[in-house]
Amino acid sequence: MSEFEYDFFVIGAGSGGVRTARTAAALGARTAVAEARFLGGTCVNVGCIPKKLYTYAAHIQSDLKDAASFGWSIAQGQFNWRTLKTNKDQEIKRLNGIYENLLKNAGVDIIEGRAKLEGANSVRVGERLITARHIVVATGGTPFMPSIPGIELAMNSDDFFELTEQPRRVVIVGGGFIATELAGVFRGLGSSVTLIHRGDLLLKGFDQDIRQFYTDCASHEFDLHLHCQVTGINRDSGQQELTLDLNNGSQLTTDAVLFATGRQPNSDNLGLEEAGVQLTDNGAVVVDEHFRTSVGGVYAIGDVIDRVALTPVALAEGQLLANQLFGDSQNRQMRYDLIPSAVFATPQIATVGLTEEQALSQYASVKVFTSRFRPLKYTLSKREHFTYMKMLVDAKTDKVLGVHMAGDDAAEIVQGMAVALQAGATKADFDATIGIHPTAAEEFVTMRTPVAIRG
């Protein structure tokens, strides 16, 4: 009889936690997962999935406007925020049930409640003390809110999905992917949007040309305030409007304010430090290349380790960890290069590989190919909606180093580009590929002359 109740105990039933639990159970490990909030984690409940549903809703208004140029006479119609939320909630509830069935069908025990680490091989959930040979922390991340006067009057990205009424005016603070995506949702659904960012360009970390292109687009869609910060929030005596104090001495009046100023690892109140698990200054769990923490038998994956905060990365980490412990992948390590990512803003942005800045830091000479055009869809309506594409190539080896796109269907297109880069494609491989006409994607195989050779 085993000295432990479980072989594998997972704290957190988000994307990474569910994947690692199911994989371990399939490999024969006695597995349990503890979840204090909702199955599926951030992505399913207050992230990727509901965000994408709201994004679809936000695009319908512009599509209706474009319809006239194609001969359609369609009434503008009326949008009801509450209906969208109700339908979204029903879909998320359905997905929660799917996650529950996936775990149960895999033989994983689901324990409701917040688990706290008691030591190398034990956790406590409520009054219950549970022992396990291996314990993995997969608690994800949580929105960061700055400490400014009146911050309790603002909402974060989690709160956004609980809104039952649409604000007529909204201020969004932040310049990353969450801020830009939710700004696009509010704008597309008819709210007046002010976007405040402390930097000079939006989307820090992306290729500089993509950042400039998107920031220019955003300046036409939103009331954009760059080099600006909110220093305080006040509610008027009528309890309706909010007044924001800005660091330049001015004020803004709005109906709602949303802070999307980053996320932080969800590692508080888990007993980690007390058990000896090393954390970084921002609360991320420190792990090695095999996801081992500083305490033997305790591991961590996903956003809580603050490497690459993307759902597919957490899935891959979780699967790899389970295979390392119970399968045949003991020596395999996670690769973090060539991870594609997307921003479901307007325009949509997707990228894989190196930015130009990164490429120039690693390669002596880099060829830069770009294309900017109005997609065929908007030529009749004359809508000022453009696509921008960029490809970076090592001048010495002809290897494609990075692909970046801003425009319709960017995520769908760049996912295919990611396969090519993973396979080590050269610019000659792209040139030899026949394009599908007429599409935006064919631009990536018809770029012939570099706009610059840098290095």
C-alpha cells in the first residue's frame, strides 16, 4: 500500500492544470485536482474564450456598415449587452461541464476548495489534509491593479465579463494586449473609448513597426492619451460619473474605468513561501528546466511561473511535466522559441519568431520585407482598414527569422506561418510556394524585394 494518497496532486484546474492532470491519469497515476473558483481557469472563464466571443460581436457593426457597398440594404439594428452576456455565460457554463467530464472520464478526482501547500508531499483543502508523491502548482495569474486613490472604483479584465450594462463612455488604462482588445470590443459595440498608456507606443514587446502601425490605427479609433497615467479616481456626489486625475494635471470624466495594466502570478495564500518554495519579487514560482521548484516533489507550470503567459504554453508545459514524471519524456525540455501569439484587437495582430530588434541583436545582417495594403473586402466601401505584413530573413542563410502581421485573420494566417518557421523554412521556400489568390495570406509568398537590409 502506498504511503501517499495520490501520486499526483494539482493545485488549480485551469488549462495547464487540467492537461497535466489528465495526462498523468492516463499514464496510470492516481491523480486529483483542487480548484477554488471555476474549471477551465482564466482562459475559459474570463480570458481567451469569452474575449473572442465579445470580439466577434464587436465586428458585426462595421460589417453591417460595409454591407451597403455590396448591395445589401440592412437596418443598423439594436445591440443588447445583457443578451450577449447571458449567451456568453451559457456557453462558459457548457465549457465548465466539458472540463468536469474530461477530468472525471480520465479518472481524476476533483476537489473543490483552495489548496494550500503544507510541505513537500502534503496539501490542505479546508479541513482535509492530503498527501501526494508529486504536487504541481498551476494556479495561473491574476489582474494587477495599481495602488492609487480610488482604485476600488475601477474594474479589471475579470470584472469586465460580469458587466450587465454597457457604459456609454469608458476609459481603459493600459497598452498591452488586454487593454487593446477590450478597447476594440467597447468601441465596436458602440461605447466611446478613451485609451490611456504611459508609453509612447502601444503593445510593448511586439515588433516596432507593428507597434507603430497599430498605434496609428488606435489613434483613429479611440481618444488616445500616450505618455499619460491616472493618479486618482473620484465619484461625483450623484454617484454616477467618475472623474480621473491625470499626471499631466488634467481630468477626464467617464462612466466606467477599466485597468488592464498587466497580470501577476497567482501565488498568494498558497503556503508556498512557508513551505520553502522560492518566489521571484513579483510572486512567480521559480522552477528549473523540468519545472521543479526549490522543494523536492513540488512543481509549477503555466502563468504562475511567469515565463510565457499563453494558454497553449501552459498546456504544453503540463503535458510535458506529466510525461516527465510518469511517461518516457524524462530528459525532454520545453522550447520557448517560435511560439506564435495573437492580439484580437482591431486590427488583429499575430506574430511568430523574432522581432526586428531581436533579429539584429542575434544576426549580422537581416533582410526586411514588408507589405501594406487595403484588403479586397474594403475596396468597395473605401473603409480605411489596412493590413500590414512583415518578414525578417537572415541575409547569410536565407532562413526566415520572424513573421508579423496586423490585419483581418492575422491569427489564422500566422498559425500556418509558425509551422513553416518551426520546420526551418527559408525565404526561397516561401518564394517557391504558390499563393492562393486573391487572399491576404499570399502576400507572404509574393514578397520579392526587401525594403531594407540592416545590420
